[in-house]
Amino acid sequence: MASLRTASPTVRNYFKENYIPQVCEALLCGLLVMCPEDPLQYLEEMIIAIMENGLENLLWDMCIDLSMRPKLQRLSKTYLEQLFGLDDQLVTPELMIKACTFHTKNLVKTHFCTWRDIAIPHVNEDEILAEKMEKAITHYNYKLQKSSFHYWHSLAENQRRKLKEVLWRIQQMLYCHKLKVVLTNWRDKARSKTKMREDELILKHERQLKRWKSKLKFRVTTEETSSPELSSSEISFVGDLPECDISLLPEKAISQIFLYLSLRDIVICGQVCHAWMLMIQTRSLWNTVISRELDQKWSSRDVNWCPYGKLMLASPAMLPCPAQRSVVWKPSVYFMSSVGGQIDFSMVKNIIADKDIVTTLHRWRLNVLRLNFRGCVLRPRTLRSIGHCRNLQELNVSDCSTLTDELMRYISEGCPGVLYLNLSNTTITNRTMRLLPRHFYNLQNLSLAYCRKFTDKGLQYLSLGNGCHKLICLDLSGCTQISVQGFKNIANSCSGIMHLTINDMPTLTDNCVKALVEKCPSITSVTFIGSPHISDCAFKALTACNLRKIRFEGNKRITDACFKFIDKNYPNINHIYMSDCKGITDSSLKSLATLKQLTVLNLANCGRIGDMGIKHFLDGPVSQRLRELNLSNCVHLGDDSVLRLSERCPNLNYLSLRNCEHLTDQGIENIVNILSLVSVDLSGTIISNEGLMVLSRHKKLKELSLSDCGKITDVGIQAFCKSSRTLEHLDVSYCPQLSDDTIRALAIYCVNLTSLSVAGCPKITDAAMEMLSAKCHYLHILDVSGCVLLTDQILADLRMGCRQLRSLKMLYCRLISREAAKKMAAAVQRQEHSCNDPPRWFGYDYEGKPLAKHHGATPHKEDLEPIVRDLTYGSEEEAV
């Protein structure tokens, strides 16, 4: 190795470049640690391993097994280089001598100091020990005092904290005691005031009832004692009443007096005498009355709106009895022409003669904008006179059996500006279909419902001339003769259709819908009721349209797949009616959860829907805008669904849970938390009096249906009525346990009632109906079917007290005579009466006594006949 220090630079570089020291170091370390039995074989294997890994990755412990590698690092990384003489800064012998000398001196110094400390004895060791002991005692005393102080401080703090807690509890108890005293006093005063108000209200009710009875008695006495020569206007002044001529009052005072009357009463007042007729013929009075009547009619539910515009059909309640209609006809026409040129002949179709219609149309031919001849049987000359109304915009000739194609020619030539045309249930043929595009080129709304004499070719005529390209609304209900080709013709002629109604059409198939929507992408609402062959394929075809409203009913081929199309393709839909679709399950509701614009959802009679589906549905953004929800006959729903509704639906106004048998009083408590709720239907549920008392806390309810709720009694109804002064609609039909106390509570607290149904309540008597007539003057709809104890007296009370009554149902009331019912029919718009015994499914006989359980069978055909006739009439009105 010494020769390498003096070796040539080439040799030295050769050693460095080929890592000779590192290789030797790794091999020697491996031999020293591993001690192999065959060193040569070991060296050969390690050299091969070094060659495979490369010299750049060579480590000094590479040849040592992992388990035997030492944990200490080597002292010098260039030790072998020093051995081979490859390091330029090697330790020379001189340096080694200096290092050994320095090390020897250091050892001598260290050992000498140690020997010195041992050999020389310490001085004053006892003093030092005493000093240390004193310091230790002082330190110990200090630590002891410190620990004692900390212990005392913690005890003092605990005592102080406990004292504060005791004082706080005493203050809380004192505050609670004061609060209890205040609340007790407030509760007692509130109860006393409430009791006082109730007593005053009951006293006021008794006074009003007493005045009502005296007034009724006076009226009967006057009718009996008055001479036949006295007119109806003179009878009102007979007696001890002071005479007063209001014609002497100022004009403003007279107008103010007449403004308290309804339109019908004002018209009747005009028949009293000539002076009164002159008093009501003032422009300011009629302008105010007309505006008020329009506001009331437009806000009421029984106004018939056409799909286009704001066409209002005058209510027959505005007309007086048949004996006076001939006298009032001209003022009525004046009224109807004054409020926008609309005349409704359908309400007087059995009274007015054809010549009067012709005269009226000829007189107002330039002012008439809307005409309604629904159900009128008119002569051809009368129908031809419609052509004189050049400015006519809306025409309804539905159910006119005398309408022919020739008469439609006269009408079409004389009225080219018609926008709304209703030809439903008439005998028109293809000839009329040819006239529509030629003359009614601005037609926007067309109804051909139940017109079965035109064919597919007639629909092809709609593209002739100017065509019906402006048509927006089309009704083809009941037109079963239309085939797929007919729908193609409609698509080619009327590509701008937005509202499509096809009801009662069992021949409608998916291909018909596909043919129609191919060229009608503007469709926004579809109604397919009574079309059982429509399936999910129709929904797939309707994806080309931006639907806002869908209505299906009674379809068994619609499944959850259609709701997936709705979720993906109809983001702006806001109305969904899927009533009585048996294939809909909870998965459908999960698909609807993302519809942000949905406001109305009707899933009545979809019995496979449960609480889980409602939960998934309400977890989405759809719950924030939902206004109406109908879940009638969804028998699997329970209180959990109602709880979710109260948490997620802040804007819900209408809720129907009819026949949801699992709904309990706990669910009713959750309904109270839906503050925006206005109408709720709980018919057929197991709600009890406690549930009604809880529901009475909801102050905004205006409509409540409790039909067939066997657990409620008069106590529950009375508690609810006390807190629901704004109630307008109540249905307690088929609750035989209710009696006159229920009607008495309604008469005292719910004087704004407009609709009441007590059908199937055999304990209701004339006394209850007398109270109702005396207080509820705004009653429009009344159903007393099955109230077997009622007599003719209630009709006299209703005529006198409920003058706004429009619909009266008196089925199975055998004590009400046909003569009295016939007399009452002149004062109402719609009436049903029968003297038959109650059907067996009512559960009681003609005397109101309960039947045996085995009598509660299905109703007979003759029992259902009046009801079927009523339902048919109602459906016809809805179709029109």
C-alpha cells in the first residue's frame, strides 16, 4: 500500500474510476461479518451481484445479510482509500506523534484533578451540610404552605359556586312562581272573557233566532190575513210599521241604500212601483253594482271560464223566479250587454221564446261579443240570427240538437271574428269542418267533443283556405271515429296547438299521440281521461313538447318509467294529474323530486304509494313550491308522511288525505304546523274529537271535509267551530252520530258558511235547519240527503233566510213533499229530491233507526239511480 502512494497518477486514477477501494471494502466487510464456509464461492457470488447492481449503487454493507448488518455506521467513508494510499491528505507519523502527545497530556490532567479532589480533605463539611438542611426545611415549609393554601382556595371557590347556584335556583323558583301566578291570572281572565264572548254570541244568536221566528210568524200571519186584492208590494207595508217614502231622500242616500242589496234584489225592487224603478235607473248605482258583481263572480268557484280569455257565463242565481223572469228579462239583457257584451241564453232556455231571442240579438247585434246557447232547442231562423252579430268573438252552441251544417254556414259567413267556438255534442259533419278554415281564420279555441259525424277527411279540411293555424285549444273528447290518419291531418293543419283535451276516447293509442306531436311541438298541456290504451310510449313521444300540464286518469298501462321521462324532459311542468293509475309506485315520486316548478300533484287512488315515496318526493326542491297535493285513497300513508309535509311544504294550500286509514290524531297535530293550509280533506280517516280539537288551532282553514268519520261527535265539531270563524265549506256527511248541536255550533260561530253537507245524518231536525237559515245567509250549496226527520218547514226557512242558495240536494227525504220541493226549485239553480227510503248502505231506516249489520250490503240499482243521474249532470257541466 505504501507503493501506491508513490505510484503514477494513471494507476491512482484507475483505482478511483473503477471503484476498486469500494469493491474491496464491500467484499472484506461481507467476509468479516458473514464468515462463509466457502470464501471463494461467496466472493464469486457477491462479485456477480455487484456487477448486476452496478458500481454506482455500491454500498459497503451490500454483501452482508440484512439480518446481520450492523446498525453503526463506519467511521470514515475514505478508510480504504487511505489504506490503498489514494487519499492525498493521509495522516503522517509526525501528526500521529502530536496526537498521541496531546491525548496523553489530557489523560494526565484528568486523572491528576481526580486524585487531587480525593487526596485533599474538604473543609467545613458540617457547616455546609447544616446550611443545606436549613434550605431544605425552608423549602419544605414553603411547599406545605402552598399546598394548604391551594386546598383552602379550592374549598372556598366550591362553597362560593354552590352558594351562587343556590341563589340562582331560588331566583328561578321565584321567577317561575311569579310567572305561574301571572299566567294563571291571565288564563282565568282570558277564559272569563272567552266565556263572556261566547255567552254574548249565544245571547245574540238567541235574539236573532227570536227575531227570525217573530218575523216568520208575522209573515205567515200577513199572508193569511191579507186580502187577495193586495199586491206583493202592498203586503210589506201592512201592520204597525211606520210609512216611509225613500224617494224623498237625496240621490246619494238612495244609492247608498240600494248598494246594500244584491243585483237580484235591486232588479226585484225595480218591480215594486214606477217610483222605485226610476230610483234604480242611475248610472252611478249600476256601475258600482256591476263592478261588485263581476268581482264576486270572478273570484267564486262556480264561474265557468273558457280556456281562452275571461268568458264569464252569468249565473242563474242572478235571475228571479220563473214567474218574474218575463218581466226582468230586458233589465237582465241590459246588464249582460253592459258588462262586456255577453248574453247567456242557456239559463232561460225553458222560458224565453225564439222571437225574444231574435229581437234581442237584432237589437244588440253590434254590441254582443259572447253568446251562450248551451242546450237550447231553437228554430233554424233563430240560429241564423246569430249571423247578424258581426262583432261576435265567443260562441257556445253545445248540445244544440237543431244545429246543422247549413245553419253553421250562415253563422260562419256573418261572424268572421269568432275566437272561441264550442260545437260539442252536435250533429255537424265534414261540411262544417270545411267552413271553419274559410271563415273562422282567427279561431283560437275549438271544441268538437262528442261530435261523431265528421271523419278524418273533415279534419283534413282544416288546412284549406287560410287554415286554422292560429288554433291554440282543441277538444276532441269522445270522438272515437278519429284514426291515426285523422291525427296526422290535425298535425298538418294546426301545428300551433298548445292545449289538447282528448277524454272518453278508448280508441286513442300511442301511435295517435306520436302522429300528433311530430308537427305540434308547441303543446304545453294534455288531458287524456278515459284513454286506457295510452302507455309509457306516449310520454316518450311527448318529450318533443315543452309540457306544463299533464292529466291522466284510470290508466293501468302507465308505470314508473313515464315519470323518468317527466324528470328528464319536462323541467317546467307545474301540474300533474295521475289519478287512479295503479302502476305508479314510490319510485315515481322519487323521480319527481327534482321538478322545481311543480305546484299541483294529484295521485288519488294510486294505492301503491307509501311513506317512503313521499319522503323521497319531499326531500327534493319540489316541496318548496307545492300548492296542491291530492293523496286520496293512498291507504299505505301514515303520520310520517304528514310530518314530512309539515316540515318541507311551507306553501301548501290544499291537502287531501281521504281514506288514509293509518292517519291518526298525531298526524292531525302535524297538519296544524302547515300554516299556509286552507283546505283539507280527512274523510274516511279515524280522526277523533281530540284530533278535531287539535285541528282547531289552525286559524286559516276555510274548507274541511270529514265525511264518513265515525269517531267524531258533536263535541268535536263544536270545539272546532269555536276557533274556526272563517270556515266556508264543511262536509260531515255520513256521520250518523251528529245531531242538531253540530248545526247550532255552525249557526253561532260559522256565519260565513257557503257550502254544507250533512247527508246521511238522520238526527238532524227542522229546528237545526231553522237556526242555519236564520244565521248562514251566504249559503250556496246544501246537501241534506238522508236526513229523514226534515219536513217542508225547512224549505220555507231556506227561501226566507238563504236567498243565495243555488244547489239543494234532498234525496231520501220522504217527509218533504213533492209540491214543496217543486216550489223550492224555482228559487235555486239546481235541486235534487226523492221521497224514497234511504238505501241500506246508509245504515238506518226511514225513521233514522240503525239497521242490523247484515243489512249493510251493497246498494241496489234503484237506490243509486238518483246519484248516477246527478253525477252524469255534473260531468256534462264540466265538459262544457
